[in-house]
Amino acid sequence: MQEFKSLENKQVLITGGVGFIGSNLARRLVSLGAEVTLVDSLIPEYGGNLFNIEDIRSRLTLNITDVRDPFAMEYLVQGKDYLFNLAGQTSHLDSMTNPGNDLEINATAQLSILEACRKHNTGVKIVFASTRQLYGKPEYLPVDEAHPVRPVDVNGINKLAGEWYHLLYNNVYGIRACALRLTNTYGPAMRVKDARQTFLGIWIRNMIEGKPILVFGDGEQLRDFNYVDDVVAALLLAATSPVADGQVYNLGSHEVVSLKQVAQILAELSPGASYEIVPFPPERKAIDIGDYYSDYARIRKDLGWQPRVDLHQGLTNCIDYYRSHKEQYWESA
């Protein structure tokens, strides 16, 4: 994969930059010689954790503000070559209990950011982090980008609106933008305090604490996973490839596994760990999408992207990371 030499000395803004994916992206960009500015509200529920950037803190600029502040964003987008728009409310359950807040962050704030770019920096290239959740329950598998979009929760609806705002501004105003529909991203720095970001986080925490992993349903639900380094590579390819402008791309994996198989891998990696198959809580069952895995042929064809870190290696990396740094994540992230 290309080394992204073109990013050296470029001005880059990352919203949600102290969070899971944002901090991993920031680390890669700093290593490439980019001038990086992070925006993060550090609201406890959303996963921002200053430890995520401790090793690179002196090599970037951190602005603690909320993407819902239009005046701050109008200032921050100025002069930037690239904007990685990763800030968002990711909890599907929270979106159902507090839909107004989800609307503000995942839709209204996205429109405000795009307006800031239209007014102050039409030359910026934007990559928006979207989600596979907007497809809803699949009609067929693997799910490609032509699949109907039928979100099953408020989060999916608002993320779809945010995505379409980006494509509209690309098509109408010429502000180069594209969207990546992420699927089960995992890796070091993901939230492990609870399941707001990904169920794998709380699974790994429980495993390290000697508690059983709880697998909802029958455990046969199929999923695909992407290690965060592969997602970072996809973000950089989308940013630096003109062919991506105005496009939507699925991410995905050639490894399709059941949730029970994931639990078994974790148990194998940590002797003494165990898992239990338990009934779905009613609030989760109502928004469960059943089996899901992506067709990522479009991004492979257009941008040459494909996942490189297999699930076994990725989970091994996660376990090692959280065993070493659990005191930084159990309560603070």
C-alpha cells in the first residue's frame, strides 16, 4: 500500500480526534509529517481519552471544543487541506433514549461543519465516517453499496443524514467529500467501559477481569470486523484519491465469523476465560439486525484497499494493549 507521501506538511483537522479511531489516525498522520489539529469535546460518554494521544501530544494541536459549536468550527476549518470527520454519537441504545442529542451531533452538527467549509474553505477534502448500521436488516448478503438503506434506530437515520449532507455538498458546492461505511472497527484505544462504542470492548474487559463474556441470542449471528490500522489506511486512501470524491464505500473483511466464534477465539487467547449464551435484553433485541457482513469490492477496485490484519492477530493486539493499560481505560474512557 502507498506510503501517503503527499500528506507531509499538509494541514489536517480530525473531529473526534481524541477518540478511538481519531487518535489512531492522528498517530499515523503525525508519523507521515502532517500538521495535525484535533477537535474533541471530551464528553465522557463518547470515548475521548487523553491517554490515547499521550505519546504524540507534543506533536499536534488539541482544541477541546464541541463540533456543535458553529463559531469554533468556522475558525478551525480555515486553512485545512483535509478534514477527517469522525466525531459522532455511536451508541445505538443512547440514540433511542435521547434521540434529540443524537440528531444534534450526527446530523445538525455535520451540516454546520459543511456550511463552515462552504463559507471559509471550499478547497478542503472531507472524509466522513459513516456506518453499516444504516442498511438495517440485510435483504441479502454480503451487503454492497446498492443495498437499500432502512435504518432500524435513530442513530442509523441521523448518520445517513450526515452522510448525505456530505455527498450533497460535494455534488452542489464542489467541496470534495466521501463517506466510508464502517463495520465493527476494533483495536487499541476503543472504549471498554461499556458497550456504547463496540461490544468487543466490554467483552475484552470482562475477559481480563475474569468475568464471563455474555453473547446475546444464540451466538450464531454473523459479523465482519476491521482492525483499526486497516480503517486508518482506508481513511487515508479515501482522502488522497480523487476517484473517491462523491463516493460511498463499504469497509469489510474476508473473514466472516459468528459472535460465538469470536467469543471462542477470545477464550483461547486467555486461558481461563469463558463465555455464556444469554437471551437478548428486550431493548437490544428490538434493534438487532441479525446477520451482517459487507461486500467491499468497490473500495478494493477503486482505491486498492483490503484488510490486512486478521481477527486472531487483532484480538491478540487488543488483549496485550488492555492488559498493559487497563488503568487508563476501565473508568476514564
